[in-house]
Amino acid sequence: MAEVDTSRNFETFVRRWLKPAAFVIALAPFAWWGYRALNGQLGANPIEATTRYFGDWALRFLLIALAVTPVRLLTKWNGIARLRRMLGLFAFFYVALHVMSYVGLDLFFDLRLLVQEIVKRRYITVGMFALVILVALAATSTDAMTRRLGGRRWRRLHSLVYPAAIAGVFHYYMMVRAGFIEPLTYGLILAALFAIRMIKKA
């Protein structure tokens, strides 16, 4: 009976406090961008600043979402897995903002120019590769799609998040003109998360 009560209390804690708190924290970067935009604090090139800002947060949230399973494996705290889907969708949210700010604010939704840019600029090609994967993962993130695909096929599809993350890191690395510390740091974090996952599941 005590174990049942503890389980119910934990479910209540996750539903009432942990998820809402994580949701608010995950929205904070968007709110901060909105504040800066309204107060003219995005610098001399606000379009580039906006695109890069959302790109940075997209990669950060992708790594945060990928960290959920390694943290669970290291701490045995299974409850953290309940945040994985939400964090993954927030990663996609910031990816979408990153792409839309580039396509809308920079290219003015000129699809012909977008295709030319994808072909011409390798870092955009790599970024679009990651985007295609993440669109597929976001579209199949619901319980209904999990049942429709079946657990094995769903897990196989969602294992593509690692190639998407690798592509995201390379996209960042190829884009920057100087100062490779940040993309290298993201790459090392991604490698560490993948290594923990493989070692703990071996």
C-alpha cells in the first residue's frame, strides 16, 4: 500500500509541478527573445541575431532531450523519462523558429532562392537534412503514432535523432567563421551522451 501511495504522489508531483515548471523554463528563451525584440536589443542585424539565437537554442534543447535517457540510466530515476517527449518537441519548436526566421525574414519565403541556397551552401544542406529527420520525429511523437507504427519500428525511427543531432552540430560548425569552441563543446556533449547510453545498455 505504501508503494502505491508513493507512486501516486510521484505522479501527482510530475503532473502538477515538474512538467509545468519544465514547460515554463523551456519557453523562457522565446520570452527573452521577445523582450529583446520589442526593446530593440537584437543588435545591428536583428534578422541574423534572431536566426542564430533560435538555432543555438534548438541545438541546446536537442541535447537536453537526448540527455534524459543517460540521466535515467545513471541515476535510476525513471520519472525523468516523462519529460523526454516535451523536451524533444521544444527542441523542434526552436528548430522551426530557426528555419522560419531564415526562410521568412532573410529570404522572404522565396522558395526558389531557398532551393538555390540549399544546393549552394553545404551548411544549409546539412541543416535541412537534420530538419527532415526532426519533422518526421515530431510528426510521430504521439501515442497514436507509436501504436500505429509499433514499438520496434517507432524506436528504430526515433533512433535517427542521433544522426539529426550530429548533423545539427556539423551545421553549426560549418556555419561559424571563427571561434569553434561552442560547436566543439556541443559535439563533445553529444558524444558523451551517446557513449553513456551505449555503455549502460551493453
